[in-house]
Amino acid sequence: MLLGIDPLLSADVLYVLRSMGHGDDLIIADANFPADAMARQTVHGRPLRIDADIVRVMKAVLSVMPVDTFVDDAFGRMEVVGKPDEIPDVQNEVGKLIAGTGTKMVGIERFAFYDRARKAYAVIQTQERRFYADFAVRKGVIPPDA
């Protein structure tokens, strides 16, 4: 245990988050996501697990990792197949976490999302059972005065 660090963030997860550089992608996905298959192709090479719902996991990750504000697609969500403009409740809940951060959530078509996941630094799989709780988060920078 560490002071000020969410206890959901294991040593392995903290190591990965700390090792990532600005511009690296992190996939945070639901329980149905093919995390093992995708993670084998990432920089980290194996999936990480955080056994909690997606909103709780996203809060924990965002408590220590800045989101890139220099690109338009830093916070992506997997689009609903056949309904790309539909925003499921779970995506709305996660979207509220980035409100006011200078970034916005953008839709990514399912197979394009898989392509982004394969190129990511790492994949975190959660216990979230709601569909389309799959997100790509691009790491930003921490300014010198922070």
C-alpha cells in the first residue's frame, strides 16, 4: 500500500503506467474484450487485470496518468456496431470522468479499435460486464510545475 495511490493500482499496473511515455496508448477494456490475444501484440506483451468495474478502474488510472491534450483522438471509445453515434450508458459514465480536461471522447469503429489495441503499450482488462466498455487512452505529459 502507498499513500495517495488508489489501492486498485497494483505494482504491475503502476510499473506499466510509469513506463509509458507521452503518446503511448493504454487500452482499458471490459470482461468480454479479447485482452489476451490483443495484449500479446502490445509493447507490454501480456494483459493486466484490475478486478473492478470500468468506471472505478478508469478513475484509478486517471488519478495518476495524464491524458494527451495535443491530439483529437486521445480518448477513444469502441463504437456500437452498426450504430456509431449511439453512446451507451457505460460510455456516458466514463465520459463524465474526462469532462473539463481539455480532451473529448471520440468513437472508433470496432476493427479500427482492435488495430489501435494491438499497437498499444498495454491492455488492462476489467470485470465490467456491460457491452462496449472499451476505451483507448493516450498518455499525455506532466508539466514541470505540476
